[in-house]
Amino acid sequence: MAYVWELLAAVGTVFVFAYCYCKKKYLVAYFWGIVYGLMWEFSTEALFNYQNIFAFYIWKDIPLAIIFGWGVSIAGFQIISDLIHEKYKIKSNTLKSLAADGFVAGVLGISMEYLGSHNLALYTYPATNIPLIAGIPVVWPIGWIVIGLANLSFVRRLENALGLSKP
């Protein structure tokens, strides 16, 4: 049972790479997600107490699976947002495009936050003065929307610079 989260991170990574085999550009989102995840986890280490259910840690209580999970999450956010863009014919660089990115990251991020802290018991929040909504610090839902907007905007600009996306 100790390796279950590492296994899930590996399966998610394989899924993203398999999807990238068809659509090359999502590798940028995956690798950026890992970089962002490292920055996030190190800078917010005091705000989470990961439970001792992970097999590998890269630093103190920062699990390796969580870092790879960031890569899968950011790439997954972009994949789902791009599917929404295609279905509803949303042009990039518009307010609708930003709204789609924020909506996808907000809904999925908040869902992951709740599931991770409550249903899956991956982590707890140390006692702070931050008010809670449904057992989640009130700033986290806003944070997930900002994470989605900032990361997906950055990834999309990087893809444009690398020539990996449509004009």
C-alpha cells in the first residue's frame, strides 16, 4: 500500500505522455507543472502536513508523487481546457479562453483539494488563523483559480514561443 500514490503518479505521467504522442504540446505543460510543483511545495511546506502514506520524499515531508502529480495536474488542466475550447469554438487570447482556463482549474483544483484532504487523507492543514470552508482554507479555492490562470497562460505563451501551438 505504501507505493500506491507513486504508482498513480506514474500512471498519470504515462497517460500524459501517451496523449502527448498524439499532441506534442502538452509536454510543455507537464514539465512546467513539475517545476511549478517544486516551487509551490517548497514555498508552502508549512501549510500542509502530508501523511506518512508515501514511499518517497524529496525533502522533509514533500512526497515525490505530489511533485509528479503537479505535472499531471497542469497538463490535465490544459488538455481538458483545450477540449472545452474545441467543443465551444473558443478562440485563444480572449476573455472566454481565460474563463475556460479558470473554470477548469478552479473546479478540478478545488475538487482535488477536498478529496486529498478529506476523502483520501493525503494531508491535513496545520492550525492557522485562516478560516475554513468545508474544511478547506478559504484562500485555496481562489488560489486554484489563480494557479490555473497563471500556469495555463504561461504555458500557452511558452508554446507559442516554441512554435507548438496554432496561431
